[in-house]
Amino acid sequence: MTVLYAYPGNEAMAASLARQLPQARVGECDWHRFPDGETRVRIDTSPDNEDAILVCTLDHPDPKLAPIIFAADTLRDLGARRVGLVAPYLAYMRQDARFNPGEAISSRPFAAVISRWFDWLVTIDPHLHRYASLDAVYSIPTSIVHAAEGIAAWLATEYRGAVVVGPDQESEQWVSDVAKRAGLPFAVLVKERLGDRNVRVSLPEEDGWREHIPVLVDDIISSGRTMASAARALSGAGRPAPVCVAVHGLFSEDARSIMHAAGIVRIATTNSIPGPLGVIDMTPALANAISAQLHEDPSS
Ligand code: R5P
């Protein structure tokens, strides 16, 4: 048997995964936050020599990190055979270099902590830019679920006459894959980041898809500035109002209103982070990846 435990906010994802995995059930646990900000974790369903899976998407990761370590430690103490982590969004992957003198390369210690406490990790399209794979920083078995197929199927149903547009050069890897699967053309814009909330995006000389509805596709929407700036570049060039699709919708602060103010008519993401815009369901693909991890022999 397998027992899935949900960090608060991940209950729907855990329940859906439990329905799709053979011999799996949702376990009860309690996450009590004391007034001083410390957390007491209590596992109410003991994982007696079973596989335990913690489901916790890692947006806004800092307050989640200590509680998930406490949960992993307790699950092992209570007899879990292995403790896996399903983190549909994996934090800190964009901090993969020392961009300025003295900065932490946060992806590295973050991965070391997760690898210390969990036996395996399943995630969706982590931001792999400077690292070739998660193995560069994670020392446990990891599986990456790709959202391209789900996004392409959604696009093929909703936006037949579109051009898939990447807001920056880094997005080309996702955009070209999604466009190919959806049978749509693609173009990639040029982005210059001037600060956390300040980016400038420009169009390539001529992309040849002037009349098509532009569907901006990126891996992450965080402040929304990349998408907003891309939308303004498109409308400045007389293109139709764009739609935005992302794998992970972090939507910090005023991201949504900034995007709509820039003329974006619709925003859709996967359900890697709970929210009303998460219309592309990744649970079937996650369940497949989890099954593969569960069938790995821990002693080999
Ligand atoms: C860049 O490295 C990522 O692929 C996204 O383009 C970026 O994280 C989006 O950030 P924001 O929404 O803050 O512009």
C-alpha cells in the first residue's frame, strides 16, 4: 500500500493522485502553526512499512521547508518504507548561478536538503537552464513530468489558428516542443531583464505570423512582467491581443492585474500550483511517474 499526505493546499492533488494510483490512500496529518510561526506536524495515519508520499508543491518554499522535513522525519520514524516527495513546482531552480558577487546559488543547498530527507522526487518541468538535469544538484532518484503534451492538447482544442510565442530565448525549448506537438508555428522574442520587476521584450525582425493569435508560452509566470512586456511588444507591433499559457503560475503580488492591463485576454496554466487558472490537469502524468518510482527496488 501507498499513503499520500497533503501539505495544506495540496489536498485536491493528493486525493486525485490517490484515486489514480493502485492500492493508494490519503493519510491524515495535522500541520499546526503556533502563533510564533513554528510548526507542529502530527501524522495521524501511520505508514506501517508502506510507501509514504508527501504532496507539497514548492511555490513560496521558505515556510514549507521546515514542516516538510519534520513530516519526512516523522514518517520514517513511524515505519515508512520510503518517503517520496511530489513537488509539482520545484523552487529555487532559477537560482542556478552566482549572478552577482556574494550571492547564494540557492538551488544547490535547497536540493541537498531535499535529498537528505526524501528518497525520491517527482516534479513537473523544473527550470533547467544552466543544469543539464536535476542530477546536477539532487542526489536522490528524480522524475520529471513534462507539461508540453498537456499544453499542446489544450492549445489544439482552444486555439487552432494561433502562433505559439516564447517571451525570451530561454523559453525556446518549451515553445518549440509545444508548437510541434500542437501542429502550430512558433516565434521567439528577445528579453532583457533590468530588475526583479523590470523586463524589456522586443520582437524579432520578421516572424511571418502577423495575423495569428499569439499564444505566449513560458515555464513560469512569477511577477508577470515577462508576459506583460511581451504582450506590449506584440500589441506595439499591431498583433492581435495575446493569450498566455505557463506550466507554473506563481502569480506573485499584482502579476495578474499587470498582465491584463498589458492587454492579455486569457491566462491558463497547469495545476502544478493550486489556483483558478490551473486548467491543464497534470495528475495523470504525475501518477505515471510516481508509479515508476514506487516500482524501483530501494535495495538495488
Ligand atoms: C525565466 O527565467 C523564466 O523562464 C520566466 O520567464 C520568468 O521566471 C518569468 O518571471 P516574471 O513573471 O517575474 O517575469
